[in-house]
Amino acid sequence: MEITATIETQKIEFGSPDVLAGKESVHIGYGTDENFVMPMGVSMISVLENNKELPIVFHVLTENISEKSINQLKTIASRYPNCGVQVHFTDLGIIDGLPMFALGKATYIRVFLGQILDPAVEKILYLDGDIVCLQSIQNLIHRDFSGKTVMVVEDVPATARKQEKKFQLQQYFNAGMIFMNMVQWRQEKISEKFLDVCFEYKERLNYLDQDALNIVLEKKKLMVGREYNFIPLSAEETEVPDNAVFLHYAGTKPWYCWLDFPLKRYFIKYYKMSPWKDESLQQPRNYREMHYMSRARWRQGKYFDSVYWFIQYISTKIKKK
């Protein structure tokens, strides 16, 4: 499918002018909507805190975020002299008809970096907003692509084996971290091929864009170590490997107030450095989350809170019907 539509509708930028214009700046991309700006902002801070020697331009790709969220991102940029931010507002009508998960259309945005970024940007590190950085990214960004288009990390074994069998693939990767060679990405028309796969196989893509990216990039990927996308296998894990660069909360989300688990502490560390530090973690927004909250509070021995949230759960569920 040829992409003739204009993807980017508006761009605003703030932060260090030298970083924004610098040829040596490292480019990092995120896709988000209003609901996920806070976790993404915490992720950005974790990168900045562990890479103060690097000039970093963050590319925030979104259909729409609020003025409040933009101001909070400006606060982050103002605190770090090595930081520049570009917010790219997009129109993703081109993917109308494709299935969505919680992040909505934003989950597909990374695929259109080739149409959005300035052609002078030759490579970009894409991160999901539920990733925190634990140490320097220097070793990753200076790796040679060895003729490949992306560097990626294999998904957790259970997911990888299942999807490999389903689509006849080798080394199914998790798309939460993708280091992209944008020169080859554009030359090989990866975005266009991705759309073809999405519409052809949309009834079979249970991991949506991740499945499609695996199909399109099957022979164009360089696999790198798990330390660049460490995904805990359970919420009970208490430690991350010493060499872990990125911790990916692909399952249990640390910004939900009703969840408490050992590895949440890494997120909280950077959350407390963020413009959101004086706000509460995410409260339940629907009856399912209210049910989770009630059960969590009961396990914690907070019985009054548990009963309160159970009543909210029942009331909201009835109204929903």
C-alpha cells in the first residue's frame, strides 16, 4: 500500500536548541495518547538520568494530548540541558479498520516514523512507554546494524514459540524496544509493507502491530541481548539482571495504584523525580479496574477501602449495562 496521506499534522518542539539541531544527538521515539503520557514521561526521565552525557531528542508521536501534558513534558525538558523534545501530532486515518488495544491507534504510530521524522534522522531508538532505563544506552546506540534494518530482542519464550509456530517465523521479537536504521527502513518501504500485512492478516494478528512487524522484518532484524528489553516473567520477580539496560513492564503496570510488586520500585524511583510526583498513581477508571482495586485492598488488609471499591464496582457495572 502506497502511503500518500500526510501523517504528521503539526509539530511543536522545546528544550535545548543545540540538542534539537545537533548532528550527534541521539533520537528516541515514543507513541502515546493522553492516558499514557505520565508513564512515558517517567520513561523519558529514566533515560535522561542514566545518560546525562548524551544529547537526546525525544520524539513524542500522538494523535492528541492535552495542553497540561505538553506543559509537563516542557518541565522535563527544562530540567535537563541535554534534552530536546519534538511532539508530532498525527492523523492515522490510514489505519482505520484495523483492530486496537488499550493504547488505541497510538500502538501503530512507531511504524510511520519514516514518514514523520526529518530525513536527516538516520536512526532512532523506539521505546514503549512502559519501559524504564536502568543504565547507559551507549553500547546499544553505537552498535553496527550489520546490514540489518532493526535491532530487537526476542520476546518471552511462551509468546515467542506460540507466534513463531503460528506465522512460521524464527526468533519472534518483542516490539517494545526497536532500534531502527531509518535509512534502510525508508529504502525498503517497511511502513508500506507493514500496512499490506496488517490489512491482509488483520483477523489473525492477535498481537496486532507486533505480529505484523515480525512478519515484515523476519529477515531484516539483528537480535541483541535480553538486557536491552528485559521482561519479567512474573510479578513475583524481585531482581533484574545486573546488565539490564531497559526494564519492560509488559505485563503488570507499575502506575496502577492497586498493584504492588517488587520491581515496581524502579518505576517509583523515577516517578518521584517527575512532574507527576505530587499526583496519585492511576485510580480505577472502569468497573473492571474497580474490582481489581477492591480485591487488592482486601489482600492488603484495608477492608473498609475494599468494601468501598466493591460497591463502586457493582454500581458502575450496573450502570454500564
